[in-house]
Amino acid sequence: MEKHNHLNNMADNNKSLKELATPNVMYQPWCIQYLEFEQAKSYELNSGLIHLLPKFHRLIGENPHKHLKEFHVVCSTMRPHGIPKDYSNMKTFPFSLDGAAKD
């Protein structure tokens, strides 16, 4: 067992400082993980909701907190019955971003 640990330490010695400092993101999800439930299979975003969403562009002087408040107001008035608020907000939020905020 001790020999095995020694070999692993030697393998780490062959890595560059950058490789050692870089976090292992192999097991991190790269996208939003949506809830699985029956109503989600038939859920479609309302085009009227998308049209009413405030837009955030990530411009100088734009207030992200104000954008989130306005986003929540619009979403709370148009959420379909049977769909959890968090699910609806996660599906809708990307449509509120524009320009540099999408990057």
C-alpha cells in the first residue's frame, strides 16, 4: 500500500504547477439540471411571457438586481398552474439575457 501511494506522489511530481492548481471539473455538470416531473413533458414557454421579459445586456450602469426584481414580477404573473416556480424561472431566465449578457 505504501509503495502504491509513493507511485501516485511521483506521478503528481510530473505535473506542471498549472495542472496541479487546476480543479478537476470532470464530474461537474456543465448545464442546468432541470427537475423531472410529468407536467414538464408538455410545458412550453408562452411567447407573450418571453415578449414581456425585461432584457439585461450587461452594459455599464445596468443594475442586475433591478433586472432580477422585474424578471420575478413578470414570471410570477404568468406562471402556469402545476409548474414549480423554480422550474419556470430556470426555463425562462435565458430569454431575459441579451447581447454581452448571453456570453
